[in-house]
Amino acid sequence: MADTNTPPDARTEAPLLEIRGLRIGFPRPDGPPLVVVDGVDLSIRQGEILGLVGESGSGKSMLALAAMGLVPAPGYVMAGDIRLDGRDLVTLSEREWQKVRGRTLGMVFQDPMTGLNPVRSVGALLGESVRRHQKVGPEEAAAISEAALKAVGIPAARERLAAFPHQLSGGLRQRVMIALALVNRPRVIIADEPTTALDATIQAQILDLLRDRLHEAGGLMITHDLGVAAEICDRIAVIYHGRIVETGRTRDVLAAPRHPYTAGLLAAVPRFHGRGTRLIPIRGAPPGPVSERVECSFRPRCAKAAPECAAAPALEAIAPGRSVACHHPVAAAPAREDAQ
Amino acid sequence: MSDTTTSSRLSLLPRLRLWRSGLRGDAMLFAGLAMVGVLAVLALTVGLNPPREATTGNLRMRFRPPGTEGYLFGTDQLGRSVAGRVGAGMIWSLGIALVAATIALSIGTVLGLVAAWTPGWPRRVIRTVVDTVIAFPSLVIAVTVIALLGRGFWPLAITLGLATWPIAARVVYAEAMSIARRDYVVAAQLAGVGPVTILATHVLPALRPTLMTMFAFTFADMLVAESALSFLGLGVPITAPSWGNMLSESREYLVEAPWLMLAPAGAIVFAVVALNLIGDGIAANARKRGRAAM
Amino acid sequence: MTGAAPLLEARDLSVTFATPRGQVHALDGVELSVHRGETVGLVGESGSGKSTLALTLLRAIEPTGGEILFDGQAIGHLGSRALKPVRRRLQMVFQDPYASLDPRMKVGRIVAEPLRAHAYGDRARIAARVAELLEQVGLPADAAGRYPAQFSGGQRQRIAIARAIALEPDMVVADEPVSALDVSIQAQIVNLLQDIQDRLGIAYLVIAHDLPLVHQIADRIVVLYLGRVVEEGPAEQVVARPLHPYTAGLLAATPTVDTAGRPRLMLKGDPPSPINRPDGCPFHPRCPIARDRCRSERPALVAPDAGAARRVACHFPGEVPPPLAAGA
């Protein structure tokens, strides 16, 4: 299996997080399990943010949950492995997972209110996490907690330690959750739609923060918003119906999408310079989960569908660091370069 | 608040919460309905035409244990058939509970909906009355009303209904208020649909599972309450074979004839479990539908 | 368009809620107008009062001050009977198509609801109209006999749109009509709304937090902050050259695929709660160009130059550099 989604300059370095052939299924009483993530390969290197972009039902959140050992029952990992720093995570027991989560793996969720225990103060939440994973005393833990709050740009950090989550604004709560994800200096941080619930001006602040902090480790950013991915991700992987359909450097993918789905998404999003022109929607709706796929999942919605598309295409490299799963990729970048 | 259960403070049994046992809604509903079906058939046959052995004593046949020829649950201190008396008691126990639950839910639903749908003085008046009635201990109300009306089927049924309706009104009010805030109700208002039509087409259908669940639970609560009041000597006439009376009488013979206690107690538990199965089944199905609608 | 009287007009519209923590001024003297056949985009963050404004204009919330004029008629304090003919001409599309359709009602009855309420005709005539409407919004004819749960989010929003246009209203208020939908579906609904407008000449008030979307579909943009209009003007002008620093900040904060990595004008802090509003200009605590005057004196919504099509509530309009001038 060729390592297709690695930028050439990083090829020598071993990935921090590596997912190979991951399949996640949900059993059902009358037939084989429904596969929601179907053979996904991903890798994240030190100092890199990978954006996993997809719509609801694409499997992007399930993939993130699998990487955190939180696939909700009765779902289960059917095949594949997830390696963090070379260590296989799929076989870990729940007790072992608890040592990984919050220590080597930081997590940021969409809704900070459900991610934070409401009856614990900010200081207690941070302090507990520090003392669970590091051998330090209470004073030192408090100092580390305060430093973590400062690092996420929370003013008056010392006073905020005594606050409870519900006393904070939405933006501050998300900063606290990021502080909690970072406090033990994890190797990889997984952020699932971290700004979706926030207002635009707050979202911009949090994206700025995430861009800086995630680059210090390795980051997996799950989002449905191409604009958000464009803001902070170095590479993106577009996921459709449980499979990666396109990966590459963010700039390259957004400037010249090769998969018809990526191209369709870009044409469907309103842009500031596109006023007066009609949006070009993707026809139809995403398919529901299946247990076995035969044709290309995008075929029913694809304007370029051809007889070959009756066989699902594999994700193949088309350029260094660039792969597409399509029999008829969209033509490469037009000659005209976009003005800077 | 939007929970589809209610509780009466007359209830002596904790809510059974059978759905936690992992049974599916349909299975619970089926089992509960089957059990209620058995009770209904028995009530309409044995209950309405109790055998002679149930009413007429036979002093030569006192305290016969269960299984004695012709006496499934044995006989009591007067030689009457315990099984026959449990059957005859259905009319009293189940009948009073059914009437009381119907009264409580009818008044509660109407006043709860009126309060939810008419802001201003009707809402304030109804809420004040509800709070006042709920603030009184139900037993005190029951004892007072029975003292005034005398004992018997109808006084007890009406008393229990009148003591319980405010709880139903509160649940209906809270549920209707939450339904009224739903987008589809606001959408109907903005489309120009009148309030009565909205009530009939959107609110009542959405309220139906709550009402059915509440009816099953209230029925069970009333059954226990009737037994409790009769047990305390505040219920139906002493001569009536209600399950509560039977329990009360069985106290004196608990050691020598425990079946006198076990038979009516078993009947109460059977009926309460059946009704709880139905209530929990409806609630579980409504929750499942709610999730599916998400 | 500018000469004619507006179809819908809000004059000094205020809504105040009493809460345990004090008075909340959800809307504070809102000035707004929508002309026939026009699309106005209303933009604001949470707490700006944009959804309250929509529900107040439709009289689902009682205004506590000011007046609403619909086609010249004051409707702010009409009783429900007198409102009924207005409702026929003024409809709404909600944000969440999973909540705005009664799950227990068949689609045909949902779409027929406004028709029945306004005595559109007999059973057969209503059924024919429902079939016509379903076709107009791109749904199969057999949809009428099915329940909302059998449809996807995008299809449900089509059902809600069919209900809103059933009586061919003069105006539809759409509160975040696509934000609950997947990206690939959003464009379908946006295009459908535009097609309907082209055919029926309906005026839209589209409420959205998504500035590129509003810019895409609106003729004019109105920016709301803490219950007040802070800027208003033709869409392309507002986006190309925002006059209010808040508008500029909102534009700069919007992540788009084209503008990633540009230098940003970052607005600090959170939008304050409408419970304790700052004195003076409500935006001054977050404003990068605030001065003493802004802390004491509240700016009125006025045209920046004589005869301009724009209005702005700022003592120093246009001082913030337009954030997108460099990129486009």
C-alpha cells in the first residue's frame, strides 16, 4: 500500500498518528453490518494539521471517535489499525484508553458545554487531568493549569480557575476545552467541529488559537466547512460516504479540486466574488450507509458518471502528496492562476 | 417536565420503570395489554356474576388452604371462596380505580389545556387552584370528603379523582406549553390557522402518548390508593369484597391463613404491573418515534 | 424601487422582555424596510435579536414599542382576527425543517394547512393546488401521502417552502433557511428560493449568520448588533466597503475558501448580553477605533453622505479599512 497522502518533504519522518484500512461497522439483526467508515488511510505528522472534510453522515465524526476509542456501541472497529506514535490503539482496553486520552491524545468537541463537567470548576477540571497523567503535587498542578489557560488567551487566568463552565461565555468555554486538551502536552489533538456552535467573530478567534496550538503537536480537524479547513489546515482529506475521495495540500485541493464531489462542493458554496451568478448545487442527496459497496458512491450524483463508475474506484496518487478516488478526475488546474 | 409519567402521592409503590430492563416498547405493550385483557375478561365474567361461594359463607369449610377441591385460593374465616372474592372484588377495586382515573384525567386535561391556551386570568386561576389542591395532603382531603359523602363506590371514586386531577392538569399544562412552543405550532399560527384548529390538529395528537401513559399510571396509582384507603377502613363498605378490604381483614389471620393476604395482594400486583407495562410501553414507543423523527 | 412605499416597514421597533435578571432589550429601536420583490439579508450574531425581529415582524412576538407597517397598514397591535388577511400575504420559513413540520401530519395536509385556514376552496381544489405546489418545489407527486420523517432535510425544507408560498404571499421571512442543511444541499434550496422569487415576485427577508450566502442572494444587507441596526445598504457596497467597524470585523472573521490566510481584523471579546448593554455606542467595548465620544454618545442610524443609499450608526464611519479590498 503506497503512502499516497504524504507531502514529499515529510516523507522521511514517521507519522504521529497513522490510520490504515480502518473499517467501522454497525451490526444489524437482518444482514451484514452497515459500514460507516470503509477502508480509510490517514496520517498526521508532527507540526501538521490535517482537515477531514465531509457532510453529515459521511463518517467523519465516527472516524474521529474511533481515533479516540469512543465508537458508540453497538458500533465497532471491523478492521484496520490506528497507530499513535507507533503504538496500536485498536486493541487497547478501556483502562488503557483512559491513560491515552487526555495525555497523548487531546480532544476538543463541538459543544463545550457537554465536553466540560458542569459541577467542576475550571481549575478542578484542569488540575484533575494534570494530576491523573503527571506526577505533580497540587500546587504544581495549579500552576500548570494557570499556564494552560494563559496559553489559550484567557485573560485573568488565575481568577478563572475558580469559575464554573456555565459562568463563562461560549467562546471562553471553548478556550477552556482547548486548554484541557492541551494541558498535558499531547502528541496529537483531535478537534471535532470545534467552532461550529460559535458566532463568526468568536469562531475567528478560536481558529486563530487552534492554528497556533495544533501546529505545536499534530492536529486532526473534523469539519463540514471548507472555509474553516482552508483557514487552518495544511492538508485536507475529503470524505464521502465513509471513504476518502480526495487528499492533498489544502491550497492545491481548493484551487484545483480533482474529485467531482470536491469540485461540486466548491461550486455550491457562496463566495464573495460570485454575486449575481447562480450557485451550482450537487443534485440528489448523500446515500445512506450500506454493508457492501459496488459502484462509486458518488455515481448517482455525479455529472461525469460513466460505465466504469459501476466499480468503486480506489484512492490513487496522481501527483506527489495528492490522491483521488475517481475514474475520471476533473481536469487539473486551469492555466489561469488566481491572482494573489 | 416533559416526561410522560406522572405520580400521585397516594401511590404506595415506587414507579416500576420497567423500560430500564431493556424490554422493547412493543413487547411491554403487548404483555401489559394481554394481562389487562385477562383482567377484563375475568371482571366481566366472574366479577359481574360472582359464584355463590364468594358471597355465602360455609362455616364447615373455614380456612381451607389453596388447592382444596373447588377452592383455587382456599377459603376465608367465613368459609367463602377467596378466588371468588378476588374476582368479585375486581368490580370494586378496578372499577373505582378506572372511574377515578377517568375523572382525574378528564378534568386535568381540560383545565391543563385551558390554562396553556388562554394566557391571562384563566391561566392564573387554574394554576392557583392546582397549587392549592396539591398543597393539601390527599389523605386529608379523602378522609374529609368520605366523611361528608359516606362510604361506597361512587364517593370513593369521585374522591380519588378529585384529589388527583391537579397532578394531571400540571402534566398536561407543562406538556401543552412545550408543544405550543414547537416550530410547527408557531408555523400554523403564522399561516393563519385558528387556535381551536391548532389545538385539535397539532396539540392533541402530540399529547396523545402522554395522556395514554398517564392514564395507565394513574389507573395503577388509583388502584393502590383504593386498596390503601380500604385497608385503613376509609374506603368501600366493610362488607364489599374490595381487594383493600380483603387485605385489611387478612391481617388477623396472617399466620394461620397467609393466602388470605397473598391472593388480593397478588391481584393488585398483577394489575399494577400490567398497567405499568402498558404505560412504559407507550412511553418507550413515543421516545423511539421521537428519536426517529430527529 | 426607492421611490415607492415599502411593503414592510419597521419604525423604531422595540421588544423588551422581563427576566429574573432584569429587563432584556432584545430589539431597541429597529428601523427596517423591505420593498416589493426585493431580498433583504439580515445579518447578526447570537444575541443580536435577529430571530426576535423575524418573529416580531410576523407578530408571533408582541412589540413593546414602535410600529410595523405592512403595505401601509399598521399591524403592530392588530388582534388575531384583523391579522388574518395580513398573514395570508406574509409567510415564514423556519430554520429547522425537522421541527417546523408536524411529524404526525402527512405532507399533503401540512402544505394544505394555510389553504384551509384561508378557505382556499373545496377539497379537490386544495388537493390540486397541493400537487401543483409540490411540483413547484421539486418534490414527487406522491409526497403528499407520506410523512415528514420519510424525507431528507433538504426535502423537508422544500415542503416548508411549499407551505409558505401556498397562498402566493407578497413576502416570506426566512430565518436561517439553509443553515441546518448539508453544504451540497444548501445550494439547491438557495436556487429554489431564487426561482420562486423570479416567478412570483415575492419579497424575502432572509435572516442568516452566513455573510457570503446573504451577499449571494440579497439586494440589500442589514446588520444587527445588540438589537440595533448598525449598518444598512446595497449588498455589494456593504461587502466591498463596510462603513461600520462591526461589519468590517464580521466580514474579516468569515472563513471562506478564497480568503484564507489573509491578515485579519480581529474583533476582541464576545458580543455582550442584551441584559447589560454598554452606554454610548453598544459596540464600543469591542471596537478597534472607539474614542471617548463613542463611550458616551449613542450614534444614530444616518446616511453617511447626502443622497447615499446606505445608512450607518457610527460616529466615525468608514475608518476601518475594507478587509476584502486586497483579495478581490
